Amino acid sequence: MTPQQKVASFRDKKGPGSIAALTCYDYPTARLLDEAEIDVLLVGDSLGMVVLGFPDTTHVTLSHILHHLEAVARAKPKSLIIADLPIHTYDDPAQALETARKLSAAGADAVKLEGGIRQSEKVKAITEAGIPVCGHLGMLPQRVLEEGGYYKKGKTPEQTKALLEGANALLEAGAFAIVLESLTPAAARSVTKSISIPTIGIGCGDATCDGEIAVITDLLGSYPWFVPPFAKPEAQLATQTSQAAAKYLQRVRAQATQERFRP
Ligand code: KIV
């Protein structure tokens, strides 16, 4: 299936529970998530924190995303692969298009960028070149330094109005879906109802968007040093990893009591 064919089926995915999306940064996880029939694999810039050990996403470069995207694409998943445009790789429409083309060549079916009205010319440039774009509104991790932290959005009528305007601008520019991050449930519902393309929520509450996205380490319980309050882990891989390492260590140390093998 071409990226355009994969994306075409997305436009109808309106209604709670229509899209299950997860972040994905490597080949084995991509194979497993594809086998589990997850709809979207996002090579998100959250990889900066949960894989590369940076404090936030502002340290992520295009080379980082390309490296991980190529690994995910090698799994040839049926799932839609979306890749993030990292900070300062889409400062103007020409640069945005150049970056999107590199991500597309590396295996992305679609790309994602953060922001609403101020990004509409960039979204237009990319979609007109035939590369599908997913928007991202609400709490924008690439703006964490300007905003001085991660804050919930849609708490006031003015904020909700700005979100609605942003969503419409993205829709008109040709976006096929929009990630809504950390909106109040009421604001997320209102944006979702107001646009014809699907919304994919994170930290917006249950059944407020058409789909849900989670950072894979939050689902697997494999990054215990920071767990967002809305995370719902379905596994405890950090604990299992520590236990497996401790057992292995014990097994190796126990060899000290065994006689050395002599040929
Ligand atoms: O990079 C990422 O993981 C994201 C999700 C939080 C939506 O953009």
C-alpha cells in the first residue's frame, strides 16, 4: 500500500476508539506492534527523552529521527508510520518541505509537526508535494523552554477558541489528522466535534478524541524515572529488566564456586 492509500482510510476514522497509536523507535517493537494491529507507529521526538536520555525534545535532531525511522521502516509494517519533524527543521515552508522529503525517503508514510495557524503555510507546502501531514495542537513539547514547563491547554474560552482556529487552519492546509496533547476534556471534545478529520489524543481524557496515542515506554512501564499522571501501564518491563539482570549477575558470580573447565 502506498502512503496515500494508507492515509486515505484514515479520513473515515471518526468516533471514539477509532485509532490506536503508539510511539515506536526500533525494529523489533515495530514488528510486534504491527502484529498487534496497532494503527499508527509514531517515530516521535519523545525518543529524545525515553531513548536518548535528553531532558526534553529540543535536543532531538533530524539525524536522530532518521536513524530510528529507518529501523522502524525495515519492519515494513502495515501500520501507518508517522515521523516527527524535529525542532528547527521546519522554520519556513521550504525547509519544512525539504525535511519532510527526507523523512518520506527514509520510510515515513506521513509526517507530524507542532502548532496551528503559524504552521499552515508549511503544512500546505508539504501536502501539496504529496506527503501527508498530521498536525499537533495543545501542549507542544518543542515549546517547553519558551513556556517554562508543560501546561494543560483549553482551560479558558480564549484558549479553546485558539485551539479551534488552529485545528481549522490545519484542516484547510490539508492535514489528515491532528494530535491533541494535554487539552481539558471539554476542549478536546469541542475540537474533535468541530473538524471532519480525526483527532488523536494524549492526556485529554478517555473518549474525548477519535483515537488515542501513548508513548510506548509509558505503556510498557520501561521508563520508571518519569511517568506522566495519565499513563496507564499494561506491563512492568523496568522491574522485569532489573530482576532478569540480577538473576544473570547471580548466575555469573556463582561460576566463581565452580571448578574451571579444563580441556
Ligand atoms: O513525540 C511524541 O511522542 C509525540 C506524542 C506525545 C504525541 O509527539
